Amino acid sequence: MPWEPRCEQGRRGPSVTAEAVAAGTGSGVGESGADDRPLRIALLSYKGNPFCGGQGVYVRHLSRELALLGHSVEVIGAQPYPVLDAGVTLTELPSLDLYRQPDPFRTPRRGEFRDWIDALEVATMWTGGFPEPLTFSLRARRHLLARRGEFDVVHDNQTLGYGLLGDLGAPLVTTVHHPITVDRRLDLAAAADWQRRASVRRWYGFTRMQKRVARRLPSVVTVSGSSKQEIGDDLGVRADRVHVVPIGADTQLFSPDPAVAEIPGRIVTTSSADVPLKGLVHLVEALAKLRTEHPAAHLVVVGRRAEDGPVARALERYGLEDAVEFVKGISDAELVDLVRGAQIACVPSLYEGFSLPAAEAMATGTPLVATTGGAIPEVAGADGETCLAVPPGDAGALAAALGRLLDDRELRARLGAAGRERVLAGFTWARAAQGTAELYRAAIAARRDRTRRDRARQDRPGRDRTTHLPDRESRTLC
């Protein structure tokens, strides 16, 4: 979908990593008192595709590392179901899967309807809206209340639906990678006419719900300082309720390998061709400029090729069909070797809430050219130190940076080594899991304290109201 922060085809990760073993558990207070006991975690994922979309990647790697810290993690998700590693349970909470391939926007058969939530899902699709955040939240609420007492904490991965408000039987922590209102603005800016703008507004109608829900959330976790600022500005969430826990790369999988040959002129990027936010059209324009001086330069895009749209038209206009290759459905080993073999990795996005492709490319030791859109500088680091940074949407600046790296082998080696060190120091999934678990414990402690205060208030009112009254009035109130 257009708001997902990455598109990643054919991903498969290792079942375990060593990072979490060394990380240790976070300190905190559980429901039963001051202890570090393992937690029972319900992790909600309304869309868990591990091959396209950062949400699926987040759920997979975070759940694995939480399990390695000793916690019990159950992912409750809808189609496309997430791929999970050993030690993590998947509970399927199916939608009608209205956007599945090869028949997206399908009309279900009568026998597929189970209840009023299904009818709501279809009606919203028929009227041009995107129903899944709302309908998944309603199904999740029903499921969680039926299992009250089985979980210590509920972690919602950016559903932000009405169904998650109120008591769910456990404290709620919500991840917001970045506000989807950012995607809405960029899609509206790229719309060609009023009909397309009307369609975009209707599709993103669920963002009104997400704004209302976000303002009432007790604890929000996000992945960068940039996203924290956007969450405050766009969603109106108070800054003291938003906590930054950076995510990262699987640094065992994404690692350098000198045995993989460097392919002259290869540039690799991970992108969705039909999503304006990803900025792929600007990279295609940059490639056209670059090839006037570096004719061997070519681009490999990990993602789906759109048959029509700005990118397809740019490829035809510049005659780059043979210089740009789109790949999908590749294995982890193939993906990592693709990045290792590139002379340059590029993130041309207009905006990112974090940028997993940047962290993963840096972890392999491949030098990075990236824009300064959104949180990318927080991940990629300073221009000339761990990457080459350019303004978003500037094809000329992209071409100049790419050409500079292609011409300078020593610069490529220096940036690649520095990039990997930066990821190892601050952007790993083990660190993300440890920081998230600490937020779980804080949420549990806060809920326990609220419960104690509420009970204390219930015990006091009768006595407080009568102590200053004459006996007759005291007897009346009693």
C-alpha cells in the first residue's frame, strides 16, 4: 500500500540472531511487583506482508528479538500474514482480503460474509475508501476481550483504529512509524487532475480516524526523532507520550563479503515505482544524466515495476528500459549479494520515517547516496562521513553524488566502512527489542498505578463527604 515505508521482495531472515542474547532484558516493574519476569505480548499487525512494506519487516524482526529476550510473543495478524521466526506464535485474524492478487478490489461471494464487520469492510471498499485499519481494530478488540487476562501488554503496529480505544484487558503500546498524513500530502501533490485528487482524499479517509485515536493513546513508540515531530504536528499527540526507539538492520544477514564481486556501474535501490514518496522517478532522471558521463551506470530496483505512471513514462522518455532492472521474489541470500555487488546503494525518497533500506545497505558496507527527506539523515549520518547526502527531489544533485562515488574508489571504501560501523553502533534489532520491552514495562506499571489510584478514590468518597456533615446528614448519605 502507498504508505508503507519500504518495498522488499522475497525477504527471508535467519531464525535467530546473536544480538539479542548479549543485549539482556530491560529493567522495569511488572503487574505483580518489582521484577523482570518475561512478558506475555500480543503484537497486532493488520498488514504483515514480509515482501512489501516495512510493517511486515518490523513485526518479524522485533517479535524474534523479543522472543530471544525471553518474552512470549503472539502476533495477531490479517492477510497478508507475516512470516515469523522460531519462537513466535501467529494467530490469524482474517479479513476478507479484498486487495489480494490477482484480483484486487474483488467482491466477495455471499458465503464469505461472516458478520457486520465484513459488510463494513466491503462497503468501504466499494465507496473508494481503505477499510483495513478500522475493521482489523474491531476484530482485534473482540478477540482480545475474549482472551482477557492472557496478555500483559498489547502492542499495536500502526493500526490506530477505533476498536483499540478503551479497555482491552491489558495496557496498550502503539507503534507509529510515521503519520500516514505525510503520504496523503505527497500523493495529493502528485495527483494529475481533480478526479485523481478526489480519489486520493477518499482512499486516505481513514487518516481522520487515526488522528482521533492517536490523540487518546497513552503510549506511542516511533522510530526516529523526525517521526516524533511529525506525530506531534500531524496527529496532535503530546510529546511526552511519544518515545523514540530506533529500529535497524539484521547485521548478521546484512554484512560485508569480500568474495562477492563488485559489478562496475551497478546502483541498487529498494522502492515502489508507483509511490511518489519513494522518489524513484527522480533517481531515473538522475540515471539519465549520469549515463552521459558513465555509460556503464545501471540501476537495479528491488520492487515491482509499474506498467504505467511517472516512472514508466520516464524510462520510456529517456530510453532507459535496458538500463533499469526490476527484481522481486528473490531470496535473502540473493538480496544481500545484490546489495554487496553494487558499487552504490541509493535511497531517493522524498520522505522516510526511518529507512530500513539505508540501514541494511550500510550494514553490508555498500556506500550510500541518500536524500535528506524525513528521518533519513538520522540513519545515514553526516554528508561525507557515512554517506553522500542530497536534497530530496533533486535529480541533478543525485546524479552528481552518484558520479562522484563512481569516480572515487577510496571514497566508496571509506563511506562503506563508516556506514557499517554506524549501524553496528546504533541500529540493530536487538537494541530495538530491548528498548521496546522497557516501554512495555513502563506501560504496565502506569496501568497498575492508575488502577490503585482509582481504587483509592472509590474507597474515599463516602467518608470524605460525611466527615464535615451533621450526624443527620451523615446518616442520610449512608
